[in-house]
Amino acid sequence: MIDDSILKLANKIIKAGSKSFSSAIKLFDPVIRYKVLMLYAWCRYCDDVIDNQICGNRSKFLKKNVSMKHKLKILRIKTKRACIGFKMKEPAFLALQKIISIHSFPVHLLFEHLDGFEMDVMERTYITLDETLGYCYHVAGTIGLIIAHLIGVKEKDTLNCARNLGIAFQLTNISRDVIDDFYVGRCYLPLDWLRNEGLNKSNFVLAENRKKLFKVVTRILDVAEFYYSSSLVKLNTLPLRSTLAIVTSWSIYREIGIKIRKYKHKAWNKRQ
Ligand SMILES: Nc1ncnc2c1ncn2[C@@H]1O[C@H](COP(=O)(O)OP(=O)(O)OP(=O)(O)O)[C@@H](O)[C@H]1O
Ligand SMILES: CC(C)=CCC/C(C)=C/CC/C(C)=C/CC/C(C)=C/COP(=O)(O)OP(=O)(O)O
Ligand SMILES: [Mn+2]
């Protein structure tokens, strides 16, 4: 069942794509780790295709001419084909088929995840916190739900904890990457909250506005705290190694937010 070549590649991808997650994943038991690695390979591939990157790294070698809309359409078609058993070529879709062949989970969550990419492709702006949370659900809450299914979670309350952890991670990710995201035309901060500080989606990035930006980001981190704490409620119902892996990723990623609070308006001078 465990196909070595795909496993080796997936390990390389998560090491390049995320120091944070590649360390925590080691604590899962081998079978769950394999499934989560396969899922990461698909997620990272989709994110890289849409962002025109390789493992999260901007790459000058990638061609820029294909429209993001077209790339998203292809991702949806290939994911659908992988789900219904087509013979796939790319490792990301072979990895996805590995999961589907050993563990059934609601595959509609894969398409809800891609719906989050559609918001990026449409260069969506987010007026209220609710709209920002909707984006977080699609790009990360769905991943939490899939991982919970892969761990064997069935219980609704526990699935909600997994969804909430994904949302907490994404709120942290938004806070960490707010300046970098601006330079690729993205702002996930609620425009209402920027307006409260006299900012807008064009000037929040200016050096003279960093202290005001930090006030908005602190509010986002406070919301993330709500999701971090609500994600722990049902952790004790999971197998021990899964709890260990999740608590480790919980602390590592949440630490990024603690560093942002510590460095305040200087938090974006280097990557936390
Ligand atoms: N200064 C930066 N600005 C934007 N992206 C960066 C920067 N440094 C690293 N990255 C991207 O983040 C990814 C991992 O980089 P790095 O190892 O520094 O952070 P990380 O701890 O892995 O982040 P994560 O929170 O994703 O685990 C890479 O995909 C890289 O492209
Ligand atoms: C609590 C229970 C029952 C289960 C836990 C379920 C899990 C592990 C939920 C977390 C899901 C998850 C890992 C979502 C992705 C979050 C996220 C912000 C990913 C971004 O990846 P990075 O590599 O950090 O970001 P970049 O793409 O910006 O580099
Ligand atoms: Mn990363």
C-alpha cells in the first residue's frame, strides 16, 4: 500500500513547503502520517499551481502566461478525475488517489478547498470578519476536516474542533503574511477593520501605517485565539499519537502569532 517513490517525494515537498508542519507530522503513527503527507502533497501542488510557485517559493522559471482561472479549472477537472479512478500522471493526484484507495472521506471537501482558491483567483476582498472566516474555512477548515476523517474521527463536535484548528492556522498565516500577500494583490484583513483605523487596502502596507496595521492584526490574532482554544475541546478523544501531533502543530503555529504580538509593528521586518 505504501508506495515508496510517492512517499519519498511527499516528504521532500512538506520539508520545502512548511518547516512548521513537516516537524509536527512526524508524531503521527506511520499510517496516518502517510495519509496526511499524501494530502499535503495535493494541497501544496494546488497552492503552488495557483500561486505560480514551487513549494511555496516564488520561482522565476515558471511560465506566467496561463491564466489563474484556467489553472483552477484544470485543477478541478484533474481532482474530479482522480476521485473517480482515472489513471493520473502527476504525483499530487497519485498521492490523492493513494488516500482515496485506503480511506474513504467526504471528497466534496476537496472541492470546497478549491473554492477557496477561486476567491484568490477572483481577487476577492473581505469586508467583514465573517467573510474573512469564510475564506479561512475554505482554504484551511476543509483541510482540518479531511485530516480528522483520515484520523478516523466521526463525531460532529470533534470534526468541528478540526475545522476550527484549520481556521486558527489560517488566521495566523494571514497575520504573518499580510505584507507579502499585499504584493501579490491579496488582502484578507476585513476592510471594515482597516477602515476603523483610517486604513484601506492600498495604504495599510506603508511603513508609516505599521502601528495601525498591528492594531488590526492584533484583533485577528484575538479571533484566532478563540479558534485555537475551541479546537482543543475534543482532543482527548483521539489516539494518543494523533493528539501529540496535533498539539505540537497547534503550539508551533500558534507561536507565530505570539511572536507577532511580541514584535508588534516590527513583526514584518522578518518572517516569523
Ligand atoms: N521572507 C519570505 N517571504 C515570503 N515567503 C517566504 C519567506 N521565507 C520563506 N517563505 C516561504 O515559506 C515557506 C517555508 O519557508 P520557511 O521555512 O521560512 O517558513 P516555514 O516555517 O516553513 O513556514 P510555515 O509556517 O509555512 O511552516 C517556503 O515555501 C517559502 O517560499
Ligand atoms: C483538532 C482535531 C480533531 C484535528 C486536527 C486537524 C488539523 C491538523 C487541522 C489543521 C489543518 C491544517 C494543517 C490547515 C492548513 C493551515 C495553513 C495555514 C496552511 C498554510 O501552510 P503554510 O505552509 O504554513 O503556509 P504558506 O502556504 O503560506 O507557506
Ligand atoms: Mn509555508
